[in-house]
Amino acid sequence: MATPEKSVSEQQPDSTELPDASLRERSFSHRVALVITLISAGYVLFHLYVLNIQPIDPWIFRSLHLSVGSAIAFIIYSGWRGAARVNPLDLAFAVAALWCSYYLYQNLSGLYFRVGALPNTNDVIFASIGIFLVLEFTRRTSGIILPVLALIFIAYGLFGNMLPGLLEHRGYSYSRLISYLYGNEGVFGVILAASSTYLVLFIVFAAFLQVSGVGNYFVQLAFALAGRSRGGPAKVAVIASGLMGMINGTSAGNAVATGSLTIPLMKRVGYRARFAAAVEATASTGGQFLPPIMGAGAFIMAEITGIPYTQIVIAATIPALLYFFSVYLMVDKEALKQGLVGLPRSDLPDLRALMTSIYLLAPILILIFLLMSGYSIIRSGTLAMVAVVVTTWFSTRARMSPKVILDALSMGGRMSLQLVAVCACAGIIVGVISLTGLGGRFSYILFSIAQQNQLAALLAAMFISIILGMGMPTTAAYAVAASVVAPGLVRTGMDPLLAHLFVFYFSVMSAITPPIALAAFATSGIAGSPPMRTSVEAFKIGLAAFIVPFAFVYSPALIMVGDPLVIGFAILTAMAGIFLLASAVQGWLLGRAGILVRIGTFIAALLLISGDLLLDLVGLALVAGAYLFQYRIWRASRINPSSAA
């Protein structure tokens, strides 16, 4: 049995690996691997140079960001089973990707005027090849679901004029549609803009943390702090997976990375395999909500909406903490029900020894300080990266040598490939939505519903966001939902920040929502539990994330809007509601709770989370009744144990 003292990297796969059969990384000889390392590191250095020193034309920059990234992916990932070696087709795809950037560079001035309007034959060939390569790039790195969805949207752009009702549009020729999609309103639009600037930067930052040992330090510190408590490994999973998920842009990737350590330990102390896998999936998914990085979601939201990054982070803080408070309580109450204990001290890291290396957390604190002080996102991320290197110089064990820095740069480049692919592919979908006016139609539908009932409109937005996000990485899920759903909520009069946070939450939660729960399916493989039952368990544990967005829509105090006293009161009542929600779901209040107590506490939880004073009072009355009823049962069991229900 592995113990927490061992390095996480020795016990888990690369954090970029997803449980998808399409993601098959090739093995190379030492010499070829060195060349790929240098190319991947050069890919990252190119981004750092352009972002910090010498800007170039945005379209050229995004094109190189995509084409070089896809060329690397065509070499290191096989396209089908049995293709263990690089073959001529892979090389042809890589060369074609680079040619697309060359064509764009050579024809830049003309393309600015022709694309999507009057493309010539060469433009159509260029765009067709480019779109095909984006779909293949995405298939190799993220699986088949997103490319298939993109193809469905392309078909809608071509043949939507044949559809009835609200889905009908005027119809577009192939030449106009394909050139539009491979332009600045499609593939190279706002989502790839965020990918080429913020996402790559912070993925590389995450790679530096991982290579330097800081990421492992997170896990060790979590074990030292919570490992001995009731059901300790599960609480460690909540803390460590949340912190790692914050800087990792994929829920499933993070779940696999930290779950290979935490899930066996949860099973060891007595948690059911299904519950252990669900806890890891839920905590890793929740990391996408956690400021200041939010799995890069905050940066994409800032890019799409134009809302200042700091405002988004401040607004997201309380909902994220409520989510993790809920997951922590779910874990604790499950441990109470099962009578579980923590790990023995001998199996845990020494907290005193870890505290001597507390300076390893300095890069995270520096990043937060710089972002909150008004420095640009790019400058903050770059300086935080430098801070990782400098911080390790104070430790002989974790010091980053030039070779280690090269490895970190290379790892960052390779880790970024999946997000580059999904952002480019999501751009195709967003482009079709923009060209055909599909987003406006959804806006009209939501607006019409909201005219009758705002809650019904929010429920519709929730279901659409989850359905659109199923099977997709969270970055792409939010990007698509932000184009389809969020404008409709804004049209109903909702504040844009509220609308996008609402959509963001449910796009992310698609990773643990049956029937296609990517993060839950990933952890079920590690735990050896049934995937569908694991996803249902994860849905129950993460239930707060399906309630909190409604709460902050109806009570904006939960996103730091309003008087401090009102905000404080909203936080307290929401925390009480979350506690009752966990009690209802897990069936444990003062002891095991019967069905009537569970129903009463669940209703009370919803009333307290709502933020309305009158509803809070009704909720408190229900709580008092449930506690009195539960206390009488508990007291009776103490007097006469045989009478306990």
C-alpha cells in the first residue's frame, strides 16, 4: 500500500491524461524524446516572448499557437490503435498545420477583408484543411464527443434553412461558412484568444508547481492537517483536489492525478469504492470554481464578458467556499454513519517537517497578491512562474536546475495541448452560433419563459448548460454555454456577471452529472466501482453546486454585492443551509435520521440558502422541529437502546 510520504508523481499518471481511449501518447527513443522536449519548451518560450516582450499580430499569434500545438500533438499522440510509431499521415497533418500558418501570414491583409464574405478558392482550401485539422487535433487529445458536436453545428450552418420553426436560418454556402469558421469570429475568436494568452500561461505555471514539488507539497500538507481526522483521506481529497483543480483546467485530468493516491487510502479506512471515487470526482470538479484561477475559467469569463478579472474572482469566492464546505460535510457525515477513523500517525507526513518548507507556497501567495494589486494577468502569471524557480533555490531537495526548468517548460507545453484543441474546436461551435443567430433564438426562448416565470427560465438555462457540457472538458463546456445560454439570461434583465457565473457553475458540474459524467467515470476506473453508480453518488455529494447558483441569483449578497452586514447574514444562513443539506442527503443529524427528518431538513436547507429573511425564519422553525424530533429519538435510545430506530 502506498503511503502519503511517497511522491505523488510516483503513484499517479501524468495529470494531463484523461480516461479516454483516444488519448494514446507514443513512446520515443531518448534522442527523439529530447527533440520533442526542446520543441515543446520552445513552444512555451515563444508564448512568453510574445506576451511579455514583443507582441505580434493577434491573428498570426493565435494561428501559430494553434498550428504548432497541433503539429506537436500529431507527432506525440497516435490517431488510432496500433499506430505506435509516427507514420507519414501524422507527418502530413503536422506539415499541413504549419502550412496553414504560413498561408495566413502570406495573405493576412487580404484575408482580413475576404474571410467569411468573399473567399477565393485558395481561401476555401486553406479553411477546409484548417477545420479538418482542428477536428482531428481535438479527437486525438480529448476524444470524439466535441468534434462530433462541432460537425453537427457545421451541418446546421449548411442545412439549417431546411429546419422548421425557431431553428430555421437563411442558409449559407460552404465557401462562406467554412471561411467564416476559420476566421476571427470562429476558431481564432475570443476563446482561442484566451487560450493563447491566459490558459497557456497558467498551465505552464501549474507544470512548474508540479515539477518543483510544490504540487506534491499541497497533498502532503493536506494529509498532515486532515489525515488523522474522522475519515481523514476523504477530507484530504477535498482539500488537495480543490487546490490542484484550481490550477488545472480539466476536472477529469485532475481527478485521475490526485485520485490515484487518495482513492486507495479512502478505501483503506473504510469508505465504499463508489463513495471514494465520487468524493475525488466532486472535489476535483469543484476546483474549477475556486479563485483565484478557477481552472482558467475566470480568465475566459473576463475575455468573453469584459468584466474585470478581480470582480469575477471576488464574486466567485463565497459560492466556491460554500461548495467545498458542503463536500467536506458530506464526507464527515458519511464517516459518522460508517464509524470511520483517520490514518495512523505513522502513515502521515510530519507536520513540523512540512512547516519548514512552508515557503514553497510563496508562488501562490505572490500570484494572488499581484492579481489583487492590479497587475495584468499576463504579468502576474509570468512573475509567479519566476517565483516558483526562485522559491526552490531555498531548498536543496526541490531546487530547479536548468534541466528541471526545461522539463517544466516542456511539460507545460504538452499539458496545454488538450486545452488548445478544445478551445479551437469550441470556436467552431461559437462561430456557427454567431453566424446563424442561434444564440439569439435561445435568448428569445429564455426571455419568453422568464416573462412567465424567472425560476422556470433559470431551470431551463441549467438543463441546457449541463446538456451542452456533457462529455466535454470544462473550458469548452463553459465557452459553448456562454454563447448559447448566458445571452438569454442577460436579455431577461439579469446582471451579466450573475448570468455567466450561473452558466459557468452548471457547465462545470456536467463533469459529475449522469449520464455522461466525465470526472466520475475517470475516478470509477481507479476505484473499481460502476461508472454510472459513481456518477449518481458524485451528483449527490456535489448537490450544493446545483443549489448555490440559484441562491446567488436571488441573493446577490452571496457574490459580495450589498452592505457588509447583509453579506455576513447571507453567508451565515447559507452555511446553515449547507449543513442541513448535507444532513438531509447523508441522513445524519444528531444521529441517523429518518425519512421525515431528512425531508424537513432538506426543505429547511433550501429556505435558508435562499437568502430571504421570511423564508429563513420558516427554515429555522423547520430546523427546530427536526432537531427536537431527533433529540427525542436520541434520548430514548440512550435510556433504552433497544428502542432506537
